[in-house]
Amino acid sequence: MTTAGAARDGEAAAGDAAERDREAAAAGDAAERDGEAAGAAERDREAARSGDAPAVDARSRALEVELDGVTKRFERGEGAALRGISLGVAKGELVVVVGPSGCGKSTTLRIVAGLEEADAGAVRIGGKSMAGVAPQDRDVAMVFQGYALYPTMTVRENMEFPLKMRKVDPVERRKRSNEAAELLSLGRLMDRLPSELSGGERQRVAMGRAIVRRPRVFLFDEPLSNLDAALRQELRVEIGVLVRELGVTAIYVTHDQVEAMTLADRICIMNKGEIQQVAPPRTIYEAPATSFVATFIGAPKMNLLAGTVADGAIACGPFTLAAPAGRRLPERVVVGVRPEDVRLVGAGDQGATKLEVALAEPLGAETNFVLRAGDVELRARASGFDPRDKGAAVHVSLAGAKLHFFDAAGAGARLP
Ligand SMILES: Nc1ncnc2c1ncn2[C@@H]1O[C@H](COP(=O)(O)OP(=O)(O)O)[C@@H](O)[C@H]1O
Ligand SMILES: [Mg+2]
């Protein structure tokens, strides 16, 4: 269809655009096309908020979103995409789900949205089972990596479209799109077409389109990963402020640990279809539950060294460390040390162990080193510009450093 044709046909063009959209956005809007269903959802939500909702148990009422032992296997997938995951998100909470590519983040989100069906386990939103509940009746809005805007509609039309489909009257539509524009600093762009916007502006409009619906739960799937670093940082801050200002419950999926650390009330770390840890960012950093979590969060990564415990000492690469008092460690452990806890010391200092600089990365505020002794590598961090370069001898002490201990076998669980 030509641009002119599209413009002439208004709604029809929107239908085409929806088909072209990533299926997710389409699912959201397809849902909205069904005015009746959406109306029902709206009524339900009002009922729930005014307390006339069907009785639910007190525990689940406090949780806005619950996944309970959810498993998912795709017909063509290798193994299970989700292996019995359980996660509760409290009302008004922002949980960031983070993990490497393919670990099951999007699948988790899509199951909450109803775009994908779990093989087993339960999903509850607002304490109600979502079994058999269509996406449009779930009162969630999803924001994606792709912007999925209708190309022939202005910013304002794009933002008001979900409301129009829900037969919200024009005065209310205008009021809500103005509010969203204000929140997202889109005021001066309201009459532009998506093609006349930058990537960051388009992503803001996509968020605006989710906001105007006033959903119970926001679902973000890597909304910033198409943007350049500077813009990502700017929008990340904005999203955090926005979600908190709106007081809305949100699940935010990313593979970026900085987004996770800065945005989350709690971080949920996934690997290979399983949840490894759910905790506030600081706990994740200071007390990672597994060696996977330990190395996934933190840059440069935490060092993990194989250690052998005997007679109150731990032999660990070139180091001999005092075993922590009052703890019973197994004979074989994995010792974790964050780069900032590796102390660069003088040759004569207590516990000084000699290593060689294999790589020096001066970043300005800090210099990151990869040090080597035999086949053991150790990442270390010094502040500012450090003059030592490749080949230089350095002395390191782990005496008194904060050490983490993990099981050398199995899933690498943190040792008590
Ligand atoms: N429609 C599908 N068909 C087959 N396999 C899929 C499908 N969607 C996802 N998967 C597989 O499920 C796993 C989890 O995928 P996904 O949830 O998209 O991961 P993430 O979002 O964390 O990168 C991956 O191994 C992926 O290849
Ligand atoms: Mg994904």
C-alpha cells in the first residue's frame, strides 16, 4: 500500500501496520481491537480495585504477578526453555529479569502476557489464575525492543490508538495522551510521524502507548537494546523515574547488568531456564547465591579460583589464604574475589604474591588489569591511570580481602 493510500484508509492502514508489527505489539493491539473484551477487563480491574473482586487468598493478594513452577518446552527447542520457575512480584515493585541470551527471559514475559502458554505451573495476576485468560484480558502492557509504531499515524494518534480501540471518548483520550506526553517530554513531537523521530523518541512513544492504557502491569522486553550507549543510559534513568512515578508493577527484561543493578527493586537472575537468585541488587552483588550469579553481575567479573582446604589454610593458585574461622568448608572449594578486593601491594608487604601484568586497560577513573601467575589469571582494579603495563611485575595480597566460597561441584552454590 502506498503512503497516500494508507493515509486515506486510516484504520485499515493501522490493521496492516499491526500485521507487520512484531507479534507482541500486535497481540497487545489486536486485543484492543476487541472493544468488548477490553471493556470487560476494565470493569474487572475497577472491581478488583474497589475490593469487589472474587475472594483470593491473602498471600497472593499481596503479589501482583506470580509465576508458580512454570515450565515450557518448545516443539522445536533444544531442551526446556523454562524449568519450573517461581517468581512473585509485589504491587508497585520493579523486578528486573536478567541473564544471558537464550536463558528464557522473553519466554517468561510472554507467558505472563499470555502470548505463550506454559506447559505446567500457574500464572496469577492480581491473585487471579490466568489459565485460559486471553492476552487482552490480562491488563498488562508490553514494551519491546522494536518500536512497533504505526508508520502512517502521528505520535498522538499512535499513543491514542489503544484507547480508540477501547472506545474511550475523545476528550479522555486527549487528556491521557497529553499526560503521557508530559511524562515523556513528547509534547513538541505530537504531530510528527514515526519516520520523523529518532530511535530514542520512538521508544518513548512506544512507552507512551503503554502508559495511556494505565495497565496493572508493565512488561518490558529489552526496550533499550536498539539504542546507542548514551541514549540507553538516558532512557534507562527515565524509565526508572517513570515507573516509580506511576507506581506501577513492572517486570523488566534485559541482558545488561547495569540496567539490572540501577533499575531494580529486586533482580531475578536466570540461566538455562532456571532462576538462580532473586534479591535486591546489593544482595546480589555482595552475596551471590551461585558462582554463575557471582560472575554474571559485576564488571570486570569476579575472580573464581579453585581452592583446596587443609589444616586451616586454602591453597588457591599462587596464594595461600587463611581459612575463615568458624566455618566448615569442604576440601575442595571455589574461591571468589572481586577485582576491587584484590589489593596491589609492595613486594615486602605481608602476604605479597608476585604476578605479571598480562593486560592493562586504563579507563580513566580506573585501570583494569589481567594478572597472571602460571596458568592462573586474576582480574584486579586500580584507581585512576596506573603506569604498570604488560609484562610488569606486580604484587598482590588477598589477605583480609572479602572472599566468597562456592561449592566446587554441582550448581556452584554459595557455601554457608
Ligand atoms: N518459538 C520458539 N520455538 C523454539 N524455541 C524457542 C522459541 N522461542 C524461544 N525458544 C528457545 O527457548 C529458549 C529461551 O528463549 P528466550 O526466552 O527467547 O530467551 P531470552 O529472551 O532469554 O534470550 C532459547 O533456547 C530459544 O532458542
Ligand atoms: Mg529475549
